[in-house]
Amino acid sequence: MRNTLFIMLSALFVVSCTNKTRLEDECRYSKSQTSFCFWSPVAEQMLVNIYADDETDEAEQITLKKGSDNFWRATVRGNLDGKYYTVQSFQNGTWSEPAPGIFAKAVSVNGQRAAIIDLKKAVPEGWDKDQRPAMPDPTDIVVYETHLRDFTMSENSGIQNKGKFLALTEQGTTTSDGLKSGIDHLKELGITHLQILPMFDYGSIDETTLSKNRYNWGYDPVNYNVPEGGYSTNPYDPICRIREAKQMIQSLHKAGIRVIMDVVYNHTYNVMGCSLGRVVPLYFYRLNDDGTYANGSGCGNETASEQEMMRQYMIESVCYWAREYHIDGFRFDLMGIHDMETMRQIRSALDKIDPTILVYGEGWAAMTPKYPYEELAMKQFTYKMPRVGAFSDDIRNALIGSPFDHERGFASGKNDQQSKEALCFGLAGGIDYQSVADSETSNIQVPISNIQGWAGEPLQHVSYITCHDNYCLRDRIEVSAKDEDEPTKLRMNKLAQTAVLMSQGMAFLYGGEELFRTKLGIDNSFESPDSINIIPWENKQKYAELFEYYKEIIKIRREHKGLRLGSAELVRQHVEFPPTDNPSFIIYRIKDLEGIDNAKSLIVLLNGSAETVETPVPKGDYTVLAHNAEAQAIGLSKLPLDKISVAPYSATILAENE
Ligand code: CA
């Protein structure tokens, strides 16, 4: 029965989707009238309910009229400011449950009704002057990922509005030891972009019981185009969450930090509790042959980006956030569920707003999506989506081991050729790499044999070792190298992160690693309490040396263009990996840098073993930027060298002076 319905629906959609009306025009308010517009090609009737407030069930019901473009419209005279609406559709003899429309821009508590507001009232002071911080060179990017609660809930954060958007508007905050915290900490660390775990309205936290302080990552979208109420100081006021989200973005922009949203269009919290499922049943989701919902997300459903209006919805939604909230980038959760054409169209739509807006995502799915694999935005097809990036599990697994086992990685003493080769691949930015050995350096070969390049350009390769998923770095090293002492584990931590930051790819850090955070061995902390998820600000004093190291390594990256050449062509010209017999030792050399860098060449030596490794280096006068688990962008020392000893589990970075 259901199968038959799906076939009928598919036939309908083929002929129906030629309109260009915007989905985001669902509710247009003015003082004298409000117009409504909802898309459905399958409804036999549609109506909008207007409520005086967000509690009463009494509603004025307005019948919508269908246009030839399958948009149903009505205009209501009078000033509806402060009222609420839901939409219902009638088909197959049944009225759907009331739902906010799919493009609600303001909602009641828990997002069950859309709110009719004057969006101009939700604008913080000075918003018209808000600007994206300058980003002259995309290779400058260092992304820092965090969750609003992780970053601020600790007693020692020194932040007043803990767990709220407003937490990231507070300036001059300090830890209990008087060290910088919050926004000032991010500036001190030197990152350029803050990636915030889902901040759109999600369903797993009851916004009416916030005092219970429950925690969730938020990968369960309800209203895609509204900020989450739990992060506002008053989720009952539809304006509050919008204004406060904008205040946060404005403050970060003032601090020179760009803001990346984590977007989750690949599935919804559930189907029938969500506008996409209620208003136009079946259309926005992929279905199995038996009519059940396909589940590539592992969360019970997967959306169908290839459907014309789902694609249009995603494009309009990101553009809305970029225009209305001045968002500077989008990280697509389970991007591999979306089709490549949608990702390309998203890229091109954002380019029209500002080409410096970032687009990247997870080039994989949780389970097998119900769509032809070769059309999906999977990691291995990244080169077919110019200027869309993908997370590199290659460099991650090479450095610290795969999340599917507890083995060590290169940085924690694995000592195998495969990890070494995968790490070299990641250092070169995931591109198809060919040796450019010339006759004078004839023994140079590239030890990259087992992975096919998937990034067209190195910045499409998101270099990282940890993010909110899986173990944080300290815990990962703990489970795979538990017998080592803490000083050794700290060396492994630094070595792994050094490789990330020396990679030609785009650098990405999980917030709190610089403060040696632990999640006490919980590798999936999506709903763990704050006690597991918080960043321990007291560690900034306790592990001050680790924080300083991170800061300096970031500085070294930012001061040396040779470490982020920015194009595949330049990487092929300048990067080489002279062979070594030791699977735990990598020589990564960036040469002939005249006119590119203030160093003639850069040499990054990575030793992932417990032994000191002595290696020759081309004779020259070098500044030592990092050595024996210490780093200084201005240089630890300056000396003529022709060989150097690289200490156990550490990186040595040399800049050859002109
Ligand atoms: Ca919510």
C-alpha cells in the first residue's frame, strides 16, 4: 500500500517542481498584514492556524489557496505581531498534526509553534555594522570546535552566562587562576574560526526544564532555521534566542573570530514530529523499497537532498543563516548522505553571498544511504566538489589509531609503514601526489603508496585527530598506550597535534585538547553530563606548558606560508619526503621557498618512537622552531647544522635561514 503511494508521489513530483518561489517566504510579516505560503504538491487542502499565544489551543483557521506552483497561500490583514501559527495539510482523508512550517524563523518554547515576529526587533545594537573578520588567505584557517556547554559550564570558566549564547559575548573573563578564558582564550590560542556544535533548534533537550541542566550535543534537528532555545536566557520569548545568537556572533566577529555552524540536514529528530515529515509526508526522505524510511544516518531516517525541493531547502537554509546571522561557514554532518550536486549548488549559492564562507563536512554516512554511491558526497569524491572540504580519517587514524580499535597510531608508538604512509599523505593535504625528484636529489621518493588522493586541493583535506565524536586525545592515548607515564603521553599529544598543524590541509582542533581535557574514557558523550563534557579551565594552569606548546605551534603554522602552500601544484613542487628505513620516523621537507616564505626551506622531523633518532639534514644555517617537545615561533635557538637528534615522541621543526 505504502509502496504504491510512493510511486504515485514520485510521478507527481517529476512534473511539479518548476517554481522559483522561496520556501523561506513562508511567513512574511508587516504591521498591516501577514502573508503565508507553504509548499505541498500532495495536499488536497491546507490551512494555517493562528493562535493568540503559545498555550491556547483555540485558533483562527485560515484556508490556504493552492497556486499552480504547488505553493499554498493566504494573506491575513491586521497586525499579527506576537501571535503564533501552525500549518496542517489534508490528504487521503486525514488532517496532518499541526506543525510550524518547514521554514519557521521564530518559534515557541520547544519549537512546537512558529511565532509571528518582526525580525527587526531581534537585532542587537550595532548589528548593521557587523562584519565578517578579514580573511585574506584561506590557508590561514585554524578551526576550533566546541559545544557551548563544554566551553563554559566549568565552575572555573569565570563566565557568567554559562551554557548560553551570551557566554561568548563576555570579554575579559579569567579562570580561577587569573588566566584568560572564553573568547579571550581563543584569541590567545590564535585560532581563526570557531565551529559550534548544533545551535539550531533541536529536540533532545526540553526547553521548559532547563534548570535540570541536561546535556546533549544536539544532532536532532527540529526547526532548521531557528536558534536553539536552550542556549537562550528565555526560551519562551521567540525574539530572545534570535537576538542572543546574533549577539554571540557579533562578539566573536569583533574578536576577529569567524563562526562556523554545524548543520545536520541529513536526518530529522523523527519524521512525524517534524515539519518536513508532517506537512509533506514522505517527500523529503529517502524510502526503502518496502516503503519504510531509509536510515543512512543511523538515527531512523535520511533526507533526500536529490529531491528538488529538499535541495532548494538546504540551499535556502544555509543562505538564510549566512545572510541573516552572518554565519561564516558550514560543517555538514554526515555529508556523505547528501548528493554531490547539492553540495556543489550550496557552494555556488554561498559564493554569491561571500566566497570566503567555508563549506566542509563528514564525507561518510553512519549506515549505507539509499542512493547510488557514486553520486554521494563521500570523501573519495571530494575532488569532484571544488572548495568543499572533507574530514580526513586518513591522517586521524594514522596519527592516533582508528576509532574501531584501541591500537596505537604513529604518534603513540605504532611503528608500522602503513601509518607512516597515511600520515605523509595527510601532511601533503590528501592530494594525488607525485614525486618531483630532480637529478640532484635523486634518492627522493614519496612513501605514499596505499591511498588514492581524494582532495583536489590541499585545503579540501580537513586535517584533524579528534572532534566531538570518539575519544578526546588524552583518552585515546590513555586507552591505546595506558602503560606509558604522563610525561610520555603529553609528548604523544603534542606530536600528534604538531602533525595536524604542519599539514598542508586545513587545520582543525577539538576544543579543550590544549587544556588536556579528559572525558573519563567516554567515547560517545552525546548525552553525558556536564561533568564529563566540560573543559576543565583549571588545567590551563596545571598544564600551562601544553597550552603554550599549542599556541606556539599554531603561530609557527601561521608565520610560515611553506606549511600551507594552498594549492596542489605548489605542494607537488615544494614538498618532499626523503625516505627513511624507520617506520616511526618521517622527514617532511618543504624546499625552494624563496618568494613564498621567509625561510629558504622548512624541515619537519616527526619521531613516533621511544628512541632518539639521529638524522642528517642538508647543510645549512637553521632556526630551531620546535625540538624535544618544546616550541617557539621566534626560535628556540639558531645554529648551523648538518645532522640533528630528534627526541622520543617529539617533533623537530627547522627553518633554514636565508
Ligand atoms: Ca529545542
